[in-house]
Amino acid sequence: MNTQHLSEQEIIRREKLAELTQLGVNAYPAALYPVNSTSAYIKENFKGEENKAQFEDICIAGRLMSVRDMGKANFFVLQDAVGKIQCYIKQDDICPGEDKSLFQNVWKKLTDIGDIIGVKGYVFTTKTGETSIHVKSFDILTKSLRPLPIVKEKDGEAFDEVTDPEFRYRQRYADLIVNPGVKETFIKRTKMINAIRTFLNDRGALEVDTPVLQSIPGGAAARPFVTHHNALDVPMYMRIANELYLKRLIVGGFEWVYEFSRNFRNEGMDRTHNPEFTVLEFYTAYKDYEWMMDTTEQLLETTAIATNGSHTVNIDGKEISFKAPYKRISMYEAIQEHTGFDISGMDEAGIREVCGKLGIHADAKWGKGKLIDEIFGEKCEHHFIQPTFITDYPVEMSPLTKKHRSKPGLVERFELMVNGKEIANAYSELNDPIEQRERFEEQVKLMERGDDEAMFIDHDFLRALEYGMPPTSGIGFGIDRLCMLLTGQVSIQDVLFFPMMRPEKQD
């Protein structure tokens, strides 16, 4: 055994594994283990003398988290998938005959914190009133070869949790073991997604799947990840959005489709951005962005209640209410309110001048739409804490959006801002194929100026539009950011099981 890069504890555990093998104990058995209960069920349902007969033959399994050694008897804590429970193990119960080696050699000498064990016995209440399992037999189911970080507890509550983000995000499996609250965040994430699915399914929407590998990275202004398809010998792009494929399905006759889409953008990482992220997009025929605002309010209020039992959440010291209705304000009004500048009639040169006065970097590659987006992002976005619809964007910012029916130069678009960040983006979809081609051509001009987030022309999508797409409203929700809000997390890394990390340094 090469122990060159192992810690002392890791070496000791491997030596224990070898001893178990010599004693004929398989530390990694393959047989089915007859678990018939859980820690949570026992603690919630055991009533002492009233129903102890129902708990005379209990079998549970989990991870050994702590031990109190009392010589010929031990108390220990077992952690399964739903919680923890105290167990009591006694030498004479495990070894009723003269041979005490199973207790003294295997249990006391060769088991460690972190081992996965199974126990069989009956439930009782200790003198201090704690529901516990009196162990009659035990089995080692998995020998842990790496020690867990130590979490100190008092009265059953952790007071010295493992908080190092480098450890927590890189070794999420260990984080989940030693920080039980982390598991609750991801359980809530699943509840949230299930609630959204139920909301959409109950209203007749159809869940679909669209390609992750695409020949054109369409549907958003973003920098794609580039790869290569060897069999076809063509470049391919990881999906930055699924919008154009979902709208193809609207062309094909589906009237309401949705997808939880795993998207990839080759851009920066921070507390609200991860290069791989989840978006919900749905598209509904014969609707517009006004209908979509109403539907969004209903969806989010319903989802907040299903996730937390309330339409209010607390995050970063702020109480946020998802109860409808939400405030609505146009983008130009928001910019004027928070900067003092009315840019609604300005050309690109005028907006560049405003950027200079506001101290905002205005890259020469950027067009009018990108400049306006920078002003809003730096000077306005963070002010919108309660859910707020920012409406009626300039046409230059929205190449896939229908022009406003009554406001020249604007489009029928909104973004939902919550806690200073965009949570959703929605349009009355552009369905005029001739105008859509012109908008794409404007994006090509921006690309030629060096804007690496400008959109490609998707000729197949234009062909689809030429068959005719009905009036349609569409929206995209940032699922990770929504999960941050509903679970009270301030970093996107805390709602992703395995967030992107820099390559780990190797010794």
C-alpha cells in the first residue's frame, strides 16, 4: 500500500481495514440490508409504553457521527438520510458469550467516525427523555478511509459548522454529511421545481426537451462554449438558451411548451453567475407580455408558498414578498429616476456622453443597446429589492422582441427584478420573419465591431418563422437565482450541488 500522500489518520484507517479483512469482516458487503425505518420516523412516532411493541424490531442504517465511550457500553449518534438518532450499544448484548472480541476488537477498536453501519434493536427512552435505539446487533456496511471534518455540537445543535467555501463547494459530498442544513436547501430546490411543474402542467403546458449541442448559439446575447463534432467535422456550441427551439415548436402547432434547460455561457463567475446554470423557459401562443406579467405573479406566489409555506422570504436581512401584484416601471423611467438623465430620445453618441458623466465604461465595441444595459445594470438594478417588472425596453436591446404597439422605438419586453438582480426576462415574441432577419443583421454588424455577445443569424429559425408563428409570449426564469431567494442564500454556489471551481492544485 502506497501511503506517501496520506495523512496519519488515513493511514490508520487503512490499517484498520486490513485488520477487519484479517478477522473475516467484509467492510464493503454487497448484500441487501433490511432497513425498515428511519431516524425521523422513530423520533416522530415512538410514544413509549403506548406503542413500544411496534418498535421492538427496528433496523436502520447510516453514518456514525459521534461516540461516547463508557467502557463496556457506548452511546453513539447515527445519521441517516433524514436525520440523526442516538443509539446505545452494550458489550453483553453484542457478545452474550465468553468471546467479547466483536465488541472490543471490531466495534471499539476498528470502527471510526464516518463509517456507515447498520444496527438492529428496539426503541426506548433514556433517563434524560431522549428517544434512542438499544442495539442488539450491528454490521459495518462501508469503512470510511478519510476522516470527516469535526463539527462541534451542544444540546444537539451545531455551533462550529464547517464554513470554508473551498472545502464545501469542492467536496459537496462531505459538506452534505457534516452540514445538515445544506441538504435542506437542495430539498427546497426540488420542492420549488416541482411546484413550478405542477403550476404549468395544471394549466395545460407541455414539458419538452431541446438540443444542448447546437450549430448556432442562439436565443440570447452571450459568449458560448465552443466544441467540435468529430463525426460531422463541424464546430458546435453548448446551448446558451433554448428559446429559438421552443419557438419552432410553437410554429409546429404546440400552444404552450416549457423546458427546464441546462445552459452554458463562457463568461465570468461571481455570487450570482455560474457558467453552467438552469433556466425555465416557456412559450404560449396567442398571449402577450401583459398576460405574462400576470401569469408570472401567480406562478411565483404559488411557488413561494409551496416551497416555504409563505409568500414572504428573508434574505440578506431583508423581507421580500412574492404576493401579487408587483410594481411595474419602464426602463427609461427607472434610469431617469435613479440617474437624473432622460435618455429616451438619445442616439448612441448621446448615451455614450451620459455614460461618461455617470462614470460608466463605454466600450467602443458596444452599440446603443449594450450602453443602455450598462447604465441600468450599474445605476438602477440594485435599487429593486421587492419584485418589480422593468418594462418597455429599447428595440436595440431586444433583437427577438415584438415592437411596442403604441411606443415607437421600444419593444414589449419586461425583466423581473428581485433583491437587486434579474430573475426573469420575457417578451411579446417577434414573429415577423422579415423584421427578424433585419434584427439579426444588425447583430452581425455588432459582431463585426467586436461584440462577442452579439447573436448569430439562425437561418433555420428564420425559415420556421416564414411558415408562420402565431402571436406568442415567452419567458425565461433563472432557476438558480430564484432558488437563492426562496432558500435565503446569497451565493449561487450554495444552491448548486457542484458549482464551477478552479482546477484543484495537485501535490
